Amino acid sequence: MIVNQFLVLGALLFSIGVYGVLVRRNAVLVLLSIELMLAAVNINLVAFGAYVDDAVAAGQVFALFVITVAAAEVGIGLAIVVLIFRNRSSANVDELDLMKW
Amino acid sequence: MAFSDWITDARNIVFLVIALTMVGGALVVVTTRNVVHSALTLVVVLGGSAALFLMLGAEFVAWAVILVYVGAVVVLFLFGIMITRAPIGRDSVRLDHERRWPPALIALSVFVVMAWSTTLAFGSEQISGGVIRTDAIGDLLFSRYVIPFEAVSFVLLAALIGGIVLARKDPDR
Amino acid sequence: MTTLLGLLALAEGGEHAVEVVTDPGGFVGVLADFAWLIPVVPLLATFAIVLVGKRLPLKGWELAEGAIGFVAIYAVALLIANWVTPMAVEHHIEISRIGSLPGLGDLVLEWGWVVDGLSIMMFTVVGVVGFFVFTYAKGYMEGDVRFTFFFASFSLFAGGMLVLVIAPNLIQLIVGWELVGVASYLLIGHWWEDHDNNAAAIKAFITNKIADVGLFVGVIILGITVGSFRITDVLDAVARHDSALAAVAFWAGLGLFIGAMGKSAQMPFHVWLPDAMAGPTPVSSLMHAATMVTAGVYLVGRMFPLYQTGGMADDVKTIIILAGGATLLLTGLIALVQDDIKKVLAYSTLSQLGYMTAAMGAGAYTAGLFHLFTHAFFKGLLFLAAGSVIHGVHSNNMSDMGGLRRFMPSTYKTFLIGSVALAGIFPLSGFWSKDEILASLSNDASHGGGAAATLVLVLAILGAFITAFYMTRAVYLTFFGEYRGDGHPHESPRVMTYPLWGLAALAAVAGFVNIPGVYTPFTEWLASRIHVMGDHHAGGLNWALALIGTAVALAGIAAGTRLFRRDAATQAERDRFRIPVLYPLLEHKYYFDDLYLNGIVGPIKGPIARFVVWTNQVVIDGVVNAFGAAARFASGYVYGWVDQRGIDLAINVVAAGAGEAGGVVRKAQTGKVQQYAGALFAGAVLLVVGFLIFS
């Protein structure tokens, strides 16, 4: 096994996630695509951890932290989506243009 | 290293199968017209990543992914889909933007740049690592990484409280 | 006492022949080693106030006051220690190494503290004036909506200034410089509900930012050329006439001075300071006395050898002296026509900063910083007294005041002390420092300063007249005559008057620490630093200039008294008073000076000739009035054309350009998050591609 095969796979998954984030209108699907990107990052972290092979397992531990933070992010993100849906009867990202000038 | 050398390693064949499954699943996640399918296909991708973690000797991470993502996060997503009444069915116009090529172009260039630079940097370096067992990870988490660990636990707590505060019905109304 | 005599002997011996101890042992050593606490304590107080301030019994004020009190005590302890043993202690702690950036070599990012005469003097000014202002502010800000936040920002303001002053390297100096800028933004815009205050805060911040570009350029040039951001390293290079540094020293020195012009509000960067009056008065007081505006003069003082050594940035000195001379006269003239008492003081500060800058430009390190020292006390006092007046009558305008000496005796007496000190009347502090500057200018004129120094000397003497004149006007308009406002003026609470008396005492005696030729410990304090070079310091008292200065100041007071004491307003002139709402009130209570009315309306409507005729019956009157009229006309011209139209026009053009550009660019702000995300990723890709190609 070479380390680059995992990295390229990670890059591919990440790019697919980027595509999803940019193209999806529904906020839940945007969050799903973000999960895809985070999974790609985890693969990279663990692959690098195995490549460096350090005694303190930094790659794996940080992958665990990423998983935890991702879980928190999904919880908050979905709560916000639910809140927005309740206020505006829509969970479509492109209808939220409050940040416009 | 030539592709023929690479493919003769049995582990790489396994990797190829898993990777292709994951990529296919990921494409389904971002293109399907059915929201529920999208969430369920994410399970496949994450399961694939768990399998890769096992190949890389990261047992605990693999099972954590299964438990946290497949067990909790995807279920959460399904609830989110249900609550927001995302259009279930074959209605792609309302799920995606009309113009798909600029995002596709950006995503492709992200991939090219990342793959290009990792290939430049690592070429065909071998992975040498062995298995790191769960008890070792546990020891590390509670000794060397105890402060980040506690910090992350506070993040989770804050997210928990924040989720409740955000999503509950306003008692005044 | 023997030490004192020894120092005096040293002072007689020559220019700054002070033995400087770089490693004092014992208690003094401990004191110097822990001087890092000086900026840290107020900054910690800021955070503490933000976090827990609202729950404390005095709403966070006690933390701010405690922190500044600590600074004051520590500074005075250091001052005494430095008096006994002149010292210059430096400590550096490495934070990180800036790697091998191209052209930068191996630069180190450091945090440190320097305890020498100059920084101790600044600690004392910030700590002592700050202590009085913080005490006073408790009374002034009582009941304010954002009382706690005010004191958090106030602590940050003082702490930022102390970071700047204590910095032994230029990077840390910039950190302090910017902290002061941010805190001033918060404080000027403290009452942001009023749009004008907000605009004033932004104006102050932006003007400073523009000038800061000069500072950054200067610091970068010095850092790259010398290979170190430590001030001592830079000055070492100056001392050994480093040829690489000499090649760029002019631009570095000019850059640093442009930064100093911004903070010290020298023309043409002075526009922010009068507007900064929008902040609460304690802010103005601290800003004008101890923090912020003194930073520029301090910077020039800290980098003084760079400007003073031949072959380095000594050409910049001509620019410095001319900038100072122009500022001291032109802004002094503007002060004559202001109705807002705080604006009178603000323009007066500009004028006094002009004096300090001119002194620096004349190579008179001690004189400039001595004026900074005394000015801090009397200008802090004047602002606090003005704040007390404003607190009492609820108006900034002197046309709403008058006769307040009966209602506010303490404020009146202290304001008077401050005014006399500012006017430079013997023996109050302003006399000594202003005389020192005049003497230094004359000294410079005969020692290579050339025509510029002579010109600025004349301007400075004129400025002394104007200073005395406008302060007399302010005193008469505020405290004499009949009360012209509505409401009932009252003396401020004791928490406000006690600081006034404290500062008044200091304003009276602060000048005695540097009596030329007799007793000059101040010169010795300032001299205790590692690099002192070529201070053009007049040794003894210059009797001729002292007499001229005093005579001119007395003439100014006489002129002011003549013009503003008079009770001769006729009906017609009263009709022209520019605040019609107050007119009925004025008809009964306003028995004030005809010239004052003309002073406001005159430059615009032009009845100058009439009052000259009217006062011409007495010859002396005529001379005095003509002077007053000319001054008013010139200031009106300067204010109306140079300031309002010339400089403001340029700023408006820039603003309009920015607005137009914004109209075009804002179309990119669609509000669609995903377009932003797409731009983010595309930008990241471009960056990576750029790195891969160019590395």
C-alpha cells in the first residue's frame, strides 16, 4: 500500500463533497455533503498517521476529534435548519440571501 | 511503481474495491434526486471509510465512525429530512441549482490540485504502520491528549445545549 | 542628598554625562525585572471587567482604578529608583522565530520591556494622570448605559499605551500603537447611538490608519536593513554609522515620523483630533494628556538618535520642525474661534503638540519631552475641569456658560491654574517647558538649524501669544460675566473635584523638576537610557527668551481680557448671535463682549472694520483689537479654506471614489452562501496553484 492512494481517494471524496455543497439547494443535503468532506479529511488524517507511524497516534486521535466535532456540527446545523424552516417554511439555501447588501 | 506491481498486492485489490464503492456512493449522495437515498448512501460511504481505517490499523476510529455516523448522525439526518419536509421523490429541479457546471468545474479543479500536490509530495512512499489497538488509543486519550479531549467534550456539551435552545419551540409564541 | 549633588555635578560636567546602570541589583533590580507587570495589569483588568465587571459592587470601576493605581505607584517607585540610580534595563523574551523569509534573514519575534528614563517618565505620566482621570470618570460616567464597558475600554486604552511605551522592539511598539488605536475607536464612539460620534470614531481610526502606513514602512525598512527589530540594535547601527542603514535612514525616519504625525495629530493629519471630542470628556482628557497623542512624540524621542545623527535621518528634522511650527501656529489660531470649550482645548492640544514636535525637530530631546510631561498634567486638568463644567451645565458651548465661577468654585480655580500653566506664566509648569522649547529653538537656529529654526522660533513666540489669548477667552467666556445657559449649574461631586485639585497641584509644580542651570533632575531621568546622542540642550536659563515668552504671554492675557471682559453688546450685534434659540435668554442675561459676538459671526459676515473703529478710541485697544481681528480672520480662513475645503475636499473625493467603487463591487455581494463558498474554493485552488508554480 502506498500512502498516495489514500490521499487521492480523500481528494476525490472531498471534491465530490465540494460539488455537493455548491450545487445542492436543500440545506440538509448541503450538510450531508459537508459530512462527505469531513470523511475525506478523516481518511487523510488516518493515512498520514499510519505513514508517519508515531508512538502517540496523533492522526487517529485527531480523526476522533474531527468525528466528535462533526457530530456537534450536525446537531447544531440541523437545529438551525429546523429553526429556519419553522420561520420561513423553506430549507432552501438559495432563498436565504439576508447577507446581501 | 508500476500499476501492475501495485495491483498484485491483495490489499490493494481490496482497497480498489472499497474505494470504487465509496466514490460511487459519494456521487450518488450528491446527485440523487431522492433525499432519503442520499442520506442512506452516505452510510455506504462512511462504512467504506471505516473499512479503510481497519486496513490502516485504526480499529477504534473505524468503530467510532460506524457508531457515531451510521448509528447517530445519519439517523439525525433522516429526522432532519422528515421535519423539514424536504421533497421526497424524483424532483431534481427543486433539489439542485439550475447551473451545475461551475460547481463541477470548481470541484474538479480542487481535486486536480490536491491530487497533483500529494502525488508530487509523496510519489510512491509506502505505508509502514502497524495496528494501534484500542487500549493504546484509550491510554493516549486520557494521558497525552486529555486536555483536547476535555475541550472537545465541552464543545459537544455546548452543541447539545445549543441544539436544544435553537430547535425548541419559543414558549412565548 | 549626596547622590543628588553628584547628579548635579554630572549635569554640570557636560551634556548627559550620566552613568547608566544596565543591571541594578537589589530591590531596584527586582523592581525593574518585574516592570512587565505595568502594561499587563491594565490589560488583565480589561478582560476581568468584561467578564465579571457588571457583577461587582462598583460595576467594574474598582478593577480599572486598582489597575491604574498599581501602575501609578509602580511608576513612581521606578521614578524614585531611577532618580537615585539612573538605569536602563532591557529584557527580551523570544516568542517565535520568523523563519527565513526572503530578505528578512533570521528575524525573531520578541516580547520585552525596557525600563529607562524615557519609559519611566511615560509610565509616570500615564499612571498618575490616568489615576486622576479614572477617579474622575467614575463621577462623570455615573449612570451611563455602558458604564462597565467604558472602563474596560479605558483600561485597554491605558494598557495599550503602556505596551507601546515599554516596548523594546518595534513590533511590540506597533502592537501597543494599534491597541491604542482600537481603544480610542471604542471610546470616541462610546455614545454610538448618535451618528456623529460614530463618524468621529471612524474618522479618528481611518486617519490614524493612513498615517500608520508610514510607520509600517519605516519599521519594515529598519527591520530588514538592520536585521533586528530591537530598538537598541537599530540605534547601535546608527551609532556605528552603519552604511547600509545610512542609505535608507531618510525614508525610514520619514516613515516613522509620518506614523508619529498621525498619532500626534500634526498637520495635515490633525483633522481627527477635534472630532475626537465626541467621546466622553475623561476620554478626551486621557487621550490629550497621557495616551495616544503623546505616542507620536514618544516615538520620535525613542528613535531620537536616528534623527540626530549626521548622515542618518537628520534631514527629516527639517520636515519635523516645519510640521511642528505650522501646526502650533495654525491650530492655535483655530482655537480662537471655537465656541465648544472642548474644541478650544482640542485645538490647543494640537498647538502644544506642535511645540513638542518642533522641539524634537530642533534636536531638543529633553525640551520636547519635558513639554510632554508638563502638558500632560495641565491639559489633563483643563479637560477634566471642562468636563466638570459640561457636567454642570449640560452643554459644550461656551455661549451657554458664563459666570460659572460662582457656581463651581473648585472647577473655576483649577481651570484657572491649568490655563495659567498652559499660557506659560511664571512659575507654573508651562513656563518652564515652553521656555525650554524656545531656548532650544534659538539654540538650534544658531547651531545648524538654519532659517527653518529661526522661522519656527518666531512662530513659537507668536504661538505663545495666541495660547494665552484663547485660554483667557475661554476662562472669561466660561467663568465670568453672566450665566447664559438654562438649567442650574452646580459644582460636581467630590469624586470629580478631588482629581482636579490633584492635577492642579501637579500642573503647578511639575515645572520645578527642570529649572535650567539650577535643578535639572528631569534632564537626568531622560538621559538614563542606552543611546543618548546629540541632544541640543540649552544649558542655562535663556533670560532674554524667558522674558520675551512671559511678556508675550502676558500680552495675550491682556488682549484677551481687553476683548472679552468688555460689556458692550449692542442690540444690533446681539441680533447677529448665531444661536437664535438662545437669543431671548441672552437679551436679559447676556451682557457680554461685542467682540465675542463678532468673533463668531465676524469672519463670515465681515463687520471687522466696524469694531476696529469702535475700539479705536484708545490706542492700545486698537492695536490689541486689530491683532485679534487679524487672528480671527486668519483662523477663519485656515479653518474655512485649508481645513474645511482643502483637506476635507481631498478626503471627500477619496470617500466618493470609495463609494463609487463600492457600488460596482457590491454587485458581487449576492448574499448567496454557495456562491461565496464557490469563490472560497476557487480562490484556494488558485493559491495552491500559485504556490506550486512559484515555489
